[in-house]
Amino acid sequence: MSSLLAKARNSTKNIITNRTPTNSSSNNSNLFNNNDSLNEDEEAGSYSLHTDTTESEEVAPKESDNNKSNSKIRPGVPIIKRLSSRQLSMRRQQSIQEDYQLKEEEEIQSSPSLESAHLKQTISPFSTLFAVVQCIILPVMMWQCGVAPMKINPMIGPYPDALNYWGAKNGVLIIDDGEWWRLFTPIFLHAGLIHLVGNVMVQIESGNRWEKEWGSLIWLVVYIGSAFGSSILSVCVMPDQIGVGSSGAVMGLFGAKFAEILLMCCERSETKGREGGGEV
């Protein structure tokens, strides 16, 4: 019995000892396998983590750069659009203004102005000629005959005898001696510098403009006719006095202009009355 029990004990020990090493070896192999797998996993995980971190680190700056670029671009886009729209509007306004100015310049160049529309000519030869001759004759008279004192001639001019010699209006000589040309020559003579400056300035300013407006022929007829009429009236009213100056001729120009204005007003009133009657 004891031998049997010893054998049984030995057999159980053997069984246990045989089992445990196999289990331990299998466990150990399993552990090694698990460790290897864990190591591989850890290596893979570390690699993945490493790659993830590098990718994340590489991606992060890209994303940050994109965010920075977006942060720089996005708020600037509407500003650029606004500036471009303003520039376009300004350019359009400038182009419109330039076109309008060009049209105005073309219209002004193509169509005559209001002043030039009523002018028959661009020069005034007779008005200028009369003014030049008048300005030449008075200094020549003063040089030839001398300057009279202020008590005799307050106009700063020659003596009355010099004026009579050069062709002043003298009723006695015109009527008794028949010197009719004295009705025309006084328009070239003036009593002095003050008289000359007053008449010539008015004649150049108004006479030149009206000669351009009426034409030289009409202006000459009005000027010479007014000169003859004023000389005849002076002979009738003041026969004992000598007279010089172009004042009568210049006043005749003003009278003709006044008559023209009256005729234009009457013509307009007649045309308005006709249009009103036609409409009724």
C-alpha cells in the first residue's frame, strides 16, 4: 500500500510537474508573444503617434497659416470691393464730366455765341479810323497854334482862332460864304484833351460794337447823318458861336440804337398778340 501510495504521489507530481512547465512555457510564450505584440503595438503606436504629432505639427502651422491668411484676406475682401466700387464710380463721374465738357466745347465751337450771332462783321474800320484821325489832329493843332490858357480854353486845348482855322462850325461862314463843308469837319476837331478823351472813349466802346452789329455802311450813314444834323441844329440855335467835336455824331448812334430797341419791343408785342389771337 505504501508503495502504491508513493507511486501515486510520484505520478501526480510528475503530472503536475509536466503540466506546469507546459503551462508556464505556453504562458511564457504567450507572454512573450503578448509582449512582442505590445512592443510592436507600442512601436506602431509610437510611430503613429509620432507621425500623428508630426502631421499634426505640420498641419497645425498650415492651418494656422491658412487661418492667418484667411484672417488677412477675409476682412480685406469687402474693403477691396468697396474701394474698387468707389474708384469705378469716381471714374464714371469723371468720364461723364469730361464727356459733358467736351460736348459743351464742341457746341461752343460749332454754334456762334449770343454776341457773335447778332454781329454782321468782326471788325469796325470806320469807327477806328475816325478815332485815330481825331487823336492825331488835336496834338498837331496844339503844336502848331499853341495851348490856350485855362481862362480862355478850360479843356486844355488850342485857341478858338486855331479851331476856326482848322474848320470849326461857324454859322456866319457857312451861311454867308457858303462854306458848307464846315458842317462835316467839326467831327474831327475837339476843344481840348478832356473833350477828346470823353468822345473817343465812348466812340471806341459803343461805336465799334454797333458798327460790327449793323455793318459799316449803316454805321457810316448814321454817323455822318447825325454829324450833319447836329451841325445844322447848332447853326440854327447858336449862330454866333463856333462849335467842334463828335458829340452830335456819337449821340446820333445812341439815338439809332434806342430806335432799334423800340422797334424790337413793338415787333415782339405784335407777334405775341398774333400768337394769342391764333390760339384763341
